[in-house]
Amino acid sequence: MKTNNNIGIIGTGSYLPKKIMTNYDLEKIVDTSDEWIYTRTGIKERRIAEGESTSDLAFKAGLKAIESAGIDRDEIDMIIVATMSPDQPTPATACLVQKKLGCRQIPSFDISAACSGFIYGLSMAYAYISSGLCKKILLIGAEKMSSIIDWEDRSTCVLFGDGAGAVVVGEVDNEGILGFSLGSDGSGAEKLIVPSGGSVLPITKERLEKRENYIKMNGSDIFKFAVKKLPEIANNILKELDMRTEELDYMIPHQANIRIIDSANKKLKLGKEKILVNLNKYGNMSAASIPVALDESIDSKKIKKNDTILLIGFGGGLTWGTSVLKSSI
Ligand code: ACO
């Protein structure tokens, strides 16, 4: 979908918990090695939140985004938190963030689209603002993945990390967000799943013993899905917006595995220097990975005003989402 309003990102922020867990630390927990993790994924270390919940991470990133936008918290009309590791199934983590930020009694809710959550949230923020229902929306991707991974399962626990990235979406003085494309395929739902804890398999002692309250993932199927989908959806949105790959200054893909990113880049022929990667430092932070990379690249002045950026998310659901925007800051 091509957009035609001057709506974009007016502020960014991120927060990473202090504790660093390296691949060597993981060698002491499960039967793995730095060599296996690094060569298979590109991950060297990740952050782990101790004594902080998802809403704490989200609050700290959100506060920085509001400060970066140079606005008062009372100007925020809505809070959206994209997460697959909420504080609790209910209330929404966004409501806890609303309280921690001391915002007005504005609508606040979570969305669940796994690693595509930030792009889904961006499209919702865009839609609310372009319809006139809101002027400024705080959108946060926040995850405490360490609370939903099985620390006895080496095939998943080495992949994920904790963190939060946030943006304030509002009216901008350039083109801002140029378009979106989102999709899902529920036939792949079981490929990345937390089986127990919902209405199908409520938590019982037996299910806890079987560790069904943690993420189960078919890594190789997700890998194949991502390798195929990433270049396909990138090309689709460029076609829809009548743009060429060369017009992109940067691409921020979801940070799951460097081999997925490299394989997509081979097909897209974007150039390694245009792809922003942080998974070596943070692992897969699901909905937080894109906004954290965006914030760090804007903060370090790598991304400059009017740079054209392609954001790509993919993950559990299965879901995917892309957006192209002109940086407004
Ligand atoms: N350390 C050492 N050995 C391991 C580890 C580990 N941490 N994990 C698995 N292995 C072993 C396996 O047991 C297997 O051994 P076997 O051959 O004796 O059976 C071997 O390594 C190979 O395992 P594979 O699963 O085939 O390894 P692969 O090369 O596919 O890499 C990986 C696995 C990294 C998980 C990859 O499949 C991947 O990145 N998949 C995508 C995951 C992803 O993107 N998930 C997130 C989606 S986003 C979201 O929505 C949250």
C-alpha cells in the first residue's frame, strides 16, 4: 500500500538491559559452543534483563523516544506495544507503560505479531494518524525473550535476547512513511509456538513439567521461510512503490540470523554497507530488533534526514511486514 500523507517518525529511543551474556557463558549452561552459535547465526552476545520486566524495558525506551521527539508526554494520544513476551497475558503491557510514563488516560494496547510486530504497529500508528483519530503515537517493540525461552533447549536459548526500541509517530515535514505491505500465513503457526498458557492448553503441572510454557521452534523450516520471503517481500514493496533497489540508502531487516540476511542481500544486491545489523551484539530481540537498530543508527548519525530506509520483519504466525520510509530526523 502506497501512502500519501506526511506522517513519519519524529523521535526514537532504545533500552538494552545491562547484563551481557556471551556465547561462552552459554557454553556453561547447555551443550553448545561459541563457534557453533557464531557460524550458524552471527550472534556473539545478547542482553538479559534481570529484575526488569518487559514493561520496564518498554518504559525506558519509550521515555527516550518522547525526549528525542522533543514533546511533552501529554501530547501522546496512544501507546502501542508490540511484544510476544508481555508482562502477563492481561493486562496489556502498554497499559503498564502508560502508568509508568504518567501519560494521560489514552488508549493503550499490545499487538501480537512476533518479530513482525514493530512493522504491524507502525502501520497501525500510521492509520490512526492519517484518519485524524490521533496526532502522536508512541510505538514500542519490547521483549524479555529470556522469560519465554527454555534454558535447557540449546536449539532456541542461544538465539534470543532482551531489549526495547521505541518511536514516536506523527506529522513530519518531509514524505515520511512511503508505504507498507503486511501478510500472514497461519498454516505455519506451529513452527514457532509457545504451546501452553493460552486457551487451548492452559497451564497445568504436567504441562509445566513438559516445559510447554516455553518457545518451541522448527528452526530449519523458519529458516527456509525467511530466506524465501525476505527478498520476495522486499521486491514486492519496491515494485508497489515504483522504486529501484538503488534508491534505498539502508535496509533494516529483522535480526534473526546473519545467514538469512546475507542470503537476502545476495538476491537484492543492495551492498553489505547498506544493511544495518546488530544481532551480533543483541541476538534476536523479536519485535524490538528493528526499532533498536533504527534508534542506534539515527543516534550515531549513520541514518540522516531524508535517507530512504526499507524495514523488513518476519517471524512467528507466520507473519511478515515491510515498510519504506524517508527518515524525518
Ligand atoms: N549448539 C550446538 N549444536 C546445536 C545447537 C547449539 N546451540 N542447536 C542445535 N544444534 C545441533 C542440532 O542438534 C543438530 O545436530 P544433529 O545434526 O546431530 O541433529 C545440528 O546442530 C544442526 O541443527 P540445525 O537445526 O540443522 O542447524 P541449522 O543450521 O538449521 O541452524 C538455526 C539452526 C540457527 C536455529 C537456524 O535454523 C535458524 O536460524 N533458523 C531461523 C530461526 C529464526 O529465524 N527464528 C526466529 C523467527 S523470528 C520470531 O518470530 C521470533
